[in-house]
Amino acid sequence: MSKSLVRRLLADKGFSGKAFAAQLAAWGTAVLVPPRKKQRAAMPSALLKVIAEWRNRIETTFSEITDRMELARHGAHTFWGLLTRTAATIAAHTLQLTCPCQHLTEAT
């Protein structure tokens, strides 16, 4: 697979295992995990800032989807119901971020 077609999976530190990374690499996916403390000491501060910004963005998005949009309390009874509610919640979150209409995001 060419380098331009390599997919990247941004994962948590819990997915930093070599076997997991090797399996996904065989499927054409590179696993990106946050650096450990010893690795961070040798990194340039500009790169650490970028990593911190992305981590903050991801954590904020997860919080908005699970807490504010109540996906953590989805109430689905089947797998397909859960899949449908998850897709609808992610679509609503994306629309909320891209829609210039502020009245759609304000509580009534």
C-alpha cells in the first residue's frame, strides 16, 4: 500500500501494544498513540503543543457527545438501535459545529 493511502488511527495509550499495531499495519493502518513521559521529554515544545491541542479537541468532543447529547444514556434495546442512535448523535454534533444558525444550539 502506498504511503498516501495509509490510514491512521489516533488511539489512547491503552492501544500502544506492538501486536495490535502490527496487526493494523498489516491492514494498512498506522496506530498513533500519545507519547509516554520519557518520550515527551525529548520532543520539541511545538509538537507537544499540537498533541495537547488535538487531545483537548478529542476529549471535548467525546464529552459533548456522551454527556451533553446524552449518548451515554441512549436507551437502545438492540445493537441496530444503538448504531442508529450513535450515527444520529454524531450527525447532529457535526451539524451543530458546521451550522451558522445559533438558535439551533440554544436551549429553549
